Amino acid sequence: MDPAALRADIPACESCAYMNTGASGPSPRSVVEAVTEAQRRHEFDVCETDHYTAAADLLAEAREAVAGHVGVRSDDIALVASTGDGISRIANAIDWEPGDRVVNTDLEHPSGVLPWRRLTEQGVEVTTLSCPDGRLPMEAYREAVADAKLVCLSSESWVHGTQLSVERAVEIAHDAGALVIVDAVQTVGQHPIDVTEWGADAVCASGHKWLLGPWGAGFTYVAPDSLDSFRPRHIGYRSVAEPNGEGLEYHPDARRFEVSTTSVAPYAGLIEAIGTIETVGLDTIEDHIERLTDRLKTGLGDRLVSPREYESGLVVFESDDPDALLERASDAGVVIRDLPSGDVRASVHAFNTAAEIDRLLELA
């Protein structure tokens, strides 16, 4: 499958110039069909199928698909609802004490902010590191993590489109004795990824952005050597080795972060979405995105906020009147978004075209 074939399988592309994948990607027909068929089987084939066995089999297949995509074992993957859900479960699996400190950055999505803000009520301190131009200032970062218990950072900035130096940041944090959680939702589906190269203790992501999967299918990677650092409080029969036993023995793998009965249909869609992205090929996707973002950046000139050189499909730019621009874009069938900074962001994926980039530039 090439980018043109991918585009042909996405109904949203028939209706608008969709450039907001960094918020939510439009699914191909095949993904929605996989979700629908899984739900149909679950609800209609009740006389021939044991719900729980069938669900367990599908979830195991989803873990395998995710694991293969990010370069880990299926035992290292927990299936959760979203990136934020995964981060929150990690936050609630650590024994916190007053005076413990968390370091995050001012590049984080609220999902990487709110769990730590809640912990301040327990006496946990939060240090938020300023990252000018979407870059991690390594010397200031080294000082900030010197006595931290945990670091939470993104692999890619949703407000700049920059890639962060995750591997180096993890190394510095580990040298200081801190755990590291990475929000990778803007990376999966857009770039080739092997999370073991980062060395983080946990990596959280969702399938509904660049992977073009359905809402409700997220995943969390937990490094095997870090499992003993996490004892989830959010717990159910899928979290433990013996649900009907008298003790409390967590699964000896990442499944300890899974909880209870959940809809399996989104994960059927996630399996199909990962297969589709891999069929197109991440090298092909990157090349296509780079060409289109180069075209967009050239047209934007000095209004560009994101780096001039290619780093991602997230292109952030200034506008004299963002509200008016968004209204014009909506009227013209071009889907982009504003940011808390007051800037505007376009997300360019493999299904977008040069003609759509030109449509946006005419409006901007």
C-alpha cells in the first residue's frame, strides 16, 4: 500500500483537507470494519463463543501487534484506554512520600501534568522545566533531576513539533536514580520506533492519532527490569496471577496494569491500524511527510514556529488572528487547530497531498 491507496481508504479525505492528526487521526475503512466486526462477533456469537476466552485471545493478539511495532516483547505491553490513562496508572502505582519530587517539562500535554499536580496534595513536589523552542536544556535538566524520584517527558512536543533527546534524558535521569515515563503518542505511527533504545521505565501511547486507529485503544510499555517499582492501586481481575486466590500476586509482566472487563472492539481496530501503517511503511510515511512539511514551511516563511528542518508532521505557525483563520479554514473544509500558546498547528500525515498544503497556505 502506498500513500495514495491509504488516502483512498479514508472516507474523511473525501470531505475535507484533514490536517489535525496530532489530535485525532481519521481511520481507514478497514479499521472501522475491524472494530465493527469484532463488536458484532462479541454481541451476536454468544451461543458459539465464550466471551472471556475470545476477548483474552484478541487482547493477546493486540499486545503482539503493539509489541512488534515498538520493538519489545508482548509481555512488556499493557493495554489501556489512552496515553493519559497509562500515565495515570503509572502515577498511581508508585509509593509516594512527602518530599518526593517529580520533574516534567512545559512541553507536556495535560495528561503529563495533571497526575503529578494531584500528588502535590500528598506533599509531592513538582518541578516543571522550561524548554525554549521545544528543546530540552540539558544542563538545567541535569540539575533538575538530581534528587527527583520520577521524570515525565514527551518524545515529541505537541506544541512545537520538535523531537526531544529522550535517550540522553533517560540516561541522565537514571544516573540520578529517577524513574522515567515517556509520552510517545506523537511518535508512534509517524516514525520508526524501538522503545528499548530509549531505556525508559515506561512508555505510554495511544492508537487514535498517527496510527489512525480508533479511540479507546492505548498501550503502555513497562521495562521488565522496572516492574518491581510499580504496584498498581488501580487493580482488577486482569491485574493479578490468581484472581480467585487469597493473596495479592500481581502478574509478573506489564499486564499488572490492566484492570477488568473492557471493550475489545477498539483493540481489533488497533491491530488493523498497525498492520495498515506497517504495510505503507514508516520510511515511506516519513519521506512523504517531510516533502509536504517542507512545502508548508516554505510557504509560511517567517511565521513558522516549528523547526525549519524536518522533525515531524507537526507544523506550528503564528497567525495575526487565529480565531479568524480557524473560521476561514472550517468554511473551506480545512481542518487544523489552535494551541494554548495562541499559535496554530497543522498535522501532516501520509494521506495528505500537496494540493491540500496549498489550500492551507492560501488561507493562512
